[in-house]
Amino acid sequence: MDTGSTAWMLASTALVCLMVPGLALFYGGMVAAKSVLNMIMMTFGAVALVGCIWVVYGYSAAFGDSIGGAGLLGDVTEYLGLKGVIADDPKAVIPLSVFAAFQALFAALTAALICGAISDRIKFGAWMAFTGIWVTLVYLPVAHWVFAFDGDDVVGGWIVNRLGAVDFAGGTAVHINSGAAALAMILVLGKRIGWQENKERPHNLPLVMLGAGLLWFGWFGFNGGSALTSSNAASVVVLNTLAATCSAMLGWLVVEKVRDGHSTSLGAASGAIAGLVAITPSCGAVSPLGALLLGAIGGAVCALAVGLKYRFGYDDSLDVVGIHLVGGLTGTLLVGLLATADAPNGVDGLLYGGGLGLLGKQAVGAFAVLAYSFAVTWVIAQVLDRTIGLRVRPEVEREGVDVHLHKESAYDLAHAPAGVAEPAV
């Protein structure tokens, strides 16, 4: 067992865990003050539920031996209850237990990403029911396709092994998957009351920036830990992650300046996340200069994409579709152009003489995940909407989901000390 790699994976798992409050604060700051606790609760609730599912059958479905050898789903019984995972294997480079914990957070965060698209209008109980069903029917199969490598007497997923597409840390399984699911949920759930006429402004931009910073910090573990070793590969991935995020932030701000005449803190935070999303699948495939170019393209494209909701009339509350679906597609497809064999993945894209083959593989993998996630999520949402109901009552939406669903308020302004002016919210 490699103690250095084990230590890196334990640290990476802790870094990824820090992304949970990072996402909660990032999303929470962008909604109205009357909805911030609900947004934080949906994030933490999803993580709690998915963590339990992962222990019982999730890990096995994602990383068990492929049923029938088709590469579609792992054997749910192989690691049921994580049996055998905590055994000490002296031949392993890292303990299977730390890998299971690391990947549990991937599953949890992927589900939590979806809630940003449907803020202010979904029942908390319905959200939790959706999360459990969605992870089971959508995330676990897709994770098997993308993350489960073939091994000794083990058959893994079809995208990574049969197709041979490159996705270092989850551009397809995490970002395209959650973005496509968010779009399906938006279409079933409908728009917020007064959307476009009474646009809700972010109630706390410093909170947004803090959340983005925590996500950026945690993403070094998200991408770097996906190398599974303390090695040059992990180091290159961390470097590329930093480079792409910086250039994406600038790319977004330039688009804002040209289009709107000013650059915003919300744009800076969103651009950073767009860069992190775009570099996730490609961080092990490109050079640092390639990461700069990829990040700049991702930031600019996502800045333009978030405006599509107004043109096409879908209410993507916190731009999950515009950033995660579009950013995930951008980063995944650009691997086919910008990949270099000098990077850890060891493959050349079109611009490095590799031809169109890799680009074709990237496109097949990306759009297969998009189509599967969108279709199955749409069915799940329709069934839940027609049975338990997804949406809160109109008066709950108008008055605020925090007070009605959780009996709490984020800011207790009614009890401010006498003579102290209450801040505007």
C-alpha cells in the first residue's frame, strides 16, 4: 500500500467534503432572503440521503462487476452494505474504503447541483424523494459507465472501457448529468410566479463569492484526487484546474463588459465555476496552455448560454443548465481538439495530430449521458408530480419557502436591538 497516495486521497476526500457547504453558500447567496435556508437544506439533505444510499447499494451499483458484461450497471449485490470494502488488502495501492468515501461525495454533489435550477418552488419532501430515485436510476448507471474501469476479472462501464472516451473527473457523469436532469425538472416543474416580470436578485453576493471560493478550493481535491495517486498526474491536474479557472473568470467578465457595459462579482463567481466545470473532464488531457484556452472558451460560452433561458422561456433559477450542462459539454468536447499525449491521459486530439476519432468518442459519450439523464429524469419528475406533487402552493412561494417549509428565517430582523436600524434585505 502506498501511504503517500493514501494520505493524498484522504486529504482529497476532505477537500471534496468542503464543497458541500461551498455549494450551499454559493446557491444560498444567489436566492432571495426568504429562500436561503431552503436552498441550504436541499443541498445538505441531498448529501445526507445519497450518503446513506451509497453505503447500502450505491457503491456496488456503480463499481461492482458489470451485470452481463454489457457495461451498463454494476452488480448491486457484490458490495451490498459495503461488504468487503473495509478489509485490508495489502496488494492495493490505496484502501478501497477511502475510494468509496471519495466517490460517495461525487454522487452526493451531483444530485445536489440540480436543486439550484428549481429554487423557491419545490416541496422539500418531494425534493428528497426525487433525489433518492434519481441517484438510483440515473446517477449510479452513468457513474458505472464513466468511472468503473475494467480490471482483473472485472468488467467496467461502456463509456470508459468500450468507447474509450476521456473524462478524468466527471464532465459527463457529474456536470452533463446534473445539467440535463436540471433541464428536465425545470420543464416539468414550471416557472416561478412572476418570473421575468419580478426578477429575484441575489440577496447576499459576499456569500456567493465565499461559496465560490470554497468550491474552487475543494475542486483541487475533486479533480486532483481523481488521479487516485500522489503523483505527477495529480500535480498536472491541479495545475490545469487552477489555470482554467483563472482564464474562465476573465472570459466571463469580458463577455459581461462587452455585452452589458460592466463586470460583476456574480459574473466573477459564475465564471470561476464555469471554468471548474469545463476543466473537470479535460484536466488530465490538456497542457497548461490548453487549460487556459479551454477555460477562456468555457467561461465565455457559459456567460452567453445563461441568457438562453430568457430567449427560450425556461426558468433555470441559478443557471445550472447554462453552467453545468453547457460547461460540461464544452469541456468534454474540447478534449477532442486540445488533448495532448504529453498530459497524463496520454492521447492526442485533433490539433495535436490525433485526427477526429477522439472528438467522435467524446461526442458519443457526452450526448449519450445527456439523452439518458434528461429522459429518465423527465419520467421521474412526471410520476412524482402526478402522485405526491412537486410544487408548493402559490402562497408559500410568494411568502417564502423558509418560513412555510422549515418554520425558520435566515435573518431574525424582527428582534434587532432597539434603536438599531434594520438592514434592507
